[in-house]
Amino acid sequence: MLALTFLHAVAAALLPAAVNAACGKVIIDNDWSGSSSYTPLLELLGANCTILGITSTVANVYAYQGARHILRFLEIAGIDYIPVYVGANEPLINTVERSAAWQAVFGAFTWDGAFSPDNATLDAQGGDPTGNNPLELTNIPEGVPTMKWQNQSAVDFMIEMAHQYPGQVEIVAAGAMTTVALAIKQDPYFASNIKRISIQGGYVDVNLKQTDPTPANQTFPNDDVYADFNFFIDPEAAKIVVNAPFQETVIAGQVSIPYLVTPAIFNETISMVTPITQNLSTYWASSIGTPLWDEIAAGVIAYPEIVTKSRVVYMDVDVAYDSIFYGRTFVAVAPFQPVNSRNVTFVEQINFSSFLSSFIPALQGNYATRRV
Ligand SMILES: *[C@@H]1O[C@H](CO)[C@@H](O)[C@H](O)[C@H]1NC(C)=O
Ligand SMILES: *[C@@H]1O[C@H](CO)[C@@H](O)[C@H](O)[C@H]1NC(C)=O
Ligand SMILES: *[C@@H]1O[C@H](CO)[C@@H](O)[C@H](O)[C@H]1NC(C)=O
Ligand SMILES: *[C@@H]1O[C@H](CO)[C@@H](O)[C@H](O)[C@H]1NC(C)=O
Ligand SMILES: *[C@@H]1O[C@H](CO)[C@@H](O)[C@H](O)[C@H]1NC(C)=O
Ligand SMILES: *[C@@H]1O[C@H](CO)[C@@H](O)[C@H](O)[C@H]1NC(C)=O
Ligand SMILES: *[C@@H]1O[C@H](CO)[C@@H](O)[C@H](O)[C@H]1NC(C)=O
Ligand SMILES: CC(=O)N[C@H]1CO[C@H](CO)[C@@H](O)[C@@H]1O
């Protein structure tokens, strides 16, 4: 027994430091779109996370159309073993008209996501349905999937997983917070059974940056990249989520904004030819100059060691519709926090080269035959 214990100790000591034995059971919730929204999923696969399921939620696109994008990607990548669930197709309270009325008073958003004006010409060309067409499905350019989403709702699925694996499930939430908010309100034990949620949203003190000149290497204006659209499209859901008693809430959106997809990152990724990188070479090119928003929020779960600086602060979201701050996030320390607000881990700094050293190989991986 002593010899065996000794051998185990030696084997453990020889494990490469890069291996992330910590990645456990994960649900990835996103507003899946056509281009490259699947890259965060590849990070979790590359880190050997057990992906319990993929959920689809509104923000840039409506959730049904988003589910078809991610299903088609799973087909292309030969990943037929991860179930897809459709979550909230629309925000809790917000509507196209309500958001337009707010914007008419307080200023227009640079990006309106699913709430952008309908364009039938664009829909016919395979664009994602917008405006008041939350149930419309178009012929997406990647090809219409034959795989189907599950009949169970994403809300019920999240709750079921929280009870099946109490204290073990981690959630990457990179779309609007609506599906997670519904799970919180449907089941009072849901949030406290979730080990960790990593949120792409909750930007703080970014208003001045929105008025900076946009750097030439960045595709979208600063007004847009520093707009917290996942929270703005559904402020009430965002408040429910940051007020919920998750074991840990990690706010990982804002830290990612300076880190763009560069031509060098793109070239290195597609230099290895696989079915996935072939598709990235087509669909990721348009992301050059765009922040690695969702990728870094997923990276915090896939590679927690990338976080080099964070702080624990109380967080809340303004839900006063008749306010210029509707949907904006506020942080505080005791005793100045709003009632019902909760502590979050706000990520302030990451080791980007460490991130890339795991991220690029994850995009080049082959997950077709793996069963998790
Ligand atoms: C993931 O698992 C594969 C197969 O067991 C292994 O080769 C690889 O090193 C693991 N990667 C990480 C990051 O743990
Ligand atoms: C609708 O989309 C088409 C095709 O992209 C574009 O040419 C046209 O300008 C759009 N119309 C509006 C009103 O934005
Ligand atoms: C969903 O339900 C329908 C009707 O019962 C069934 O035909 C279909 O196979 C189900 N889908 C999945 C993915 O189980
Ligand atoms: C983009 O340009 C800005 C301003 O010139 C620079 O500070 C930043 O490092 C560049 N970012 C990338 C990812 O190249
Ligand atoms: C990326 O590849 C393109 C096409 O081969 C080339 O024009 C460009 O210079 C490369 N950029 C970098 C930064 O490697
Ligand atoms: C919130 O975090 C602060 C700073 O770490 C800590 O002092 C405080 O006790 C925490 N509050 C709760 C309710 O956990
Ligand atoms: C970042 O991570 C790399 C490993 O990928 C390491 O060599 C480097 O020292 C780290 N930098 C900092 C500032 O922690
Ligand atoms: C394996 C696979 O389906 N690859 C597809 C990737 O996307 C391109 C279009 O950009 C298709 O031609 C490939 O068939």
C-alpha cells in the first residue's frame, strides 16, 4: 500500500501543470449566431469539461434561430452527443416597441440585436430574423441542421441538472440573462445548488470609454463594444441573476473588451486544417477586430488560472425604466450596497497569453468521436 501511495504521489507530481483537472460539469447558455459564436463551446471541450447541455437564449438573435445555428455547428464538427435546449426566446418584460420608446428618449443603441428593425430582404438571404419576428426561422447560410433540439425547455433542464448534481454545475451565461432568471424564479433551490456562473455582462464605469475614438483595429465603435447589450436587452433578468444566491457569480465580460481577435490569432488558428478550422476560416474572419467577449467569459470556467486579478463586491442592476441608467450595473462595498444585492467576483485582469495557449489549440481540436 505504501508503494502504491508513493507511485500515486509521483504520478501526480508528473502531471503537466497545464492540465486543468478542475473543469467539471458545465452548461453553456448563449445567443448562438452564425459566425463564430460556437468558439466558447470549443474551449470547454478543449479543457475536457463535461458539457451537460447547450442552451439557447435571446440577445443578438432570438433563441429558436440561435438553437439552429448551434445545432448546425454540432453537425459540421461531428459532435452529436451534446443535447441542445431552447430557453427564453424573448426578454421578460422588454419588447421591440418598449425598447424603441426608451431609446427615443434616452439615446439610441449602436447595436439592437434581435430587436433590430426587421429586414425581409436580409431574412430571405439567410439573415437572422429580427424585429417582431421571434418565431421566424430562416435558411441559415451554414445549412439547415437535421439534428433537433430537445423537447425539454432550457429552464427545466438547468433546474434538473442543479438537483441531479448539487453544488457541481457551472454555467457560462453569454447571452441575455433571461433563461437563467426564469430558472431562479421557478425553483427557489436552483441558484444555491449551482457552483459557479460566469457572466458576459455587468460592465461598470465604462461610459467615458464609450466616447473615446474607436481604434483602427477594432470593427465596432467604442459606443458599441462598451455597451452591455446582454444586460440592456433584458435589465430585469440581469437584476434577478446578479441578486441570486449562486455559490459564486463571476463577472467576466468587461475584462475581455481590449482583447480582440487579431489577424495573427486568426491565421494561427486556421493554419491547422480540420473541419472546424475550415469553417472558422469562413465564419470567423468577420470577427477579426471584435473583442473575445464570450470566449473570455467561458475561459474563466475552462481555464480558471487565467484570472490574475479580481475583487469581491456587491452588484446590482438599475431596473428603473424611466432612467438613463436602465440596465446599467452598479457595484458597492458594505455598508453602502443596495438591499438584496449580492457579492460577485469581478474579474479585473487576465493573463491573455495563458488564455491563448489553451484557446487556440481548443479551436483546432477534434471532438467528433469523444463521448463525455
Ligand atoms: C483532455 O483529455 C485528453 C484525452 O484524455 C488528453 O489528451 C488531454 O491532455 C486533456 N486536456 C486537458 C486540457 O486536460
Ligand atoms: C435590408 O438588407 C438589405 C440586404 O442586406 C440591404 O441592402 C438593405 O439596405 C437593408 N434595408 C434596410 C432598410 O436596412
Ligand atoms: C420531441 O417530441 C416529438 C413529438 O413527441 C418527437 O417526435 C421528437 O422526437 C422529440 N424530440 C426529441 C429530440 O426527443
Ligand atoms: C489596437 O489598437 C490600439 C490603439 O492603437 C492598441 O492599443 C491595441 O493594443 C490594439 N489591439 C490589438 C488587439 O491589436
Ligand atoms: C494572415 O494571413 C493573411 C493571408 O495569408 C496575410 O495576408 C496576413 O499578413 C497574415 N497576418 C498575420 C498577422 O500573420
Ligand atoms: C462580501 O464580500 C466582502 C469582501 O470580500 C466581505 O467582507 C463580505 O462579508 C461579503 N458579504 C457577504 C454577505 O458574503
Ligand atoms: C502568463 O502565463 C504564462 C504561461 O502561459 C506565464 O509564462 C507568464 O509568466 C504569465 N504572466 C503573468 C504576468 O502572470
Ligand atoms: C465538415 C464541413 O461540413 N465543413 C464545412 C465548413 O464550412 C464550409 C463552408 O465555409 C463548407 O464548405 C464545409 O463543408
